[in-house]
Amino acid sequence: MQHIPDDGLLSACTIKSMKEHSLASTPTMEVFRRAYTIQPEIFQLLRGNNTANDTYENVIEHVRRQHLAGVPIPAGTDAVGSSLPIIYIPFGDSLHQELVNLVGVGMTPAEALRAATIVPATVHRLNDRGVIRPGMRADLILLNSNPLLNISNTRDIARVWAGGVEYENVAKRS
């Protein structure tokens, strides 16, 4: 499932079926959080208008229920940067905020980190990434602060590698 519905709640039977059939749910909570709080223009992109039953609380409850049921939840954001005239969903920062959102619905920081690493790699059958191990693709972010203590510490970046190449201009250097 891509994008959690915000216009009502999935039945317990549907969520149970998702778990039984090993279906994942990428909620993209950050898109909805932004739409309901700071960027209502996002609704034009999502569906053209807002209906009476739509709430961010439905998004939160969906993700909470799926997490409790054990449905795999990969972190995702639908970040588009500023490529669309009326929409701004920043690359990078929106993923950090998605991790905060996932912890806010009941995931531990470790579960949220897995939602951004091994879970999407497994769901999308990307067998060369998602874990730190010899022979795997080297996409790494080295942090200055422990994200297990506070998931927002994922923003405190020391060094970044993608495909084994370090990108020095990405990390904030003091």
C-alpha cells in the first residue's frame, strides 16, 4: 500500500490480510502532516480537494494499527523538492521528519531506523543494501549523535557515503 488513506480507517480484517500476505505499507505520513498543517496546496496534488472525513488523525491511527499488527512499514516521503510550482516537500529533511512521525505513532527509534534501511530493501527485493556487511552497497550516514536516544539525531550528520563514494559537502562540518 502506497499512501495511507486519510478518509477513514481500514478494517482490522484488511490489516490482518496485509500481514498474512506479507504486504507492506509505505504511509508517507510527512506528505499528509504537511498538507494538514503547513501546505494545504498538497491536497490539490493528492486529490483536488479535501472531504469532510479526511483527517491526519486517520493517518496516524492507520500507521499505529498496521505497526501493532506487524505489517512491514518502509519509510517513504514522496519528496519532490521544489520541482512542482505550488508544492515543496524537501529531499532529505522530509525523510528525517518521517522517522519522527513513525516514532510518534509508537515505533521505537530502532524500528524507525529499520523502516528506512532493511525494511524497504527487503520489501523491494534490493538484496545488495539495507545492512552494513561486506559485499553490500555502501550507502551510509555516520551520525554525531545517537538516534536511538532521540530519532531527531538522524539530522546530526557527520559523514555521508552513497555507493561507496563519500559526499563531503552533504554533512554539516563544524
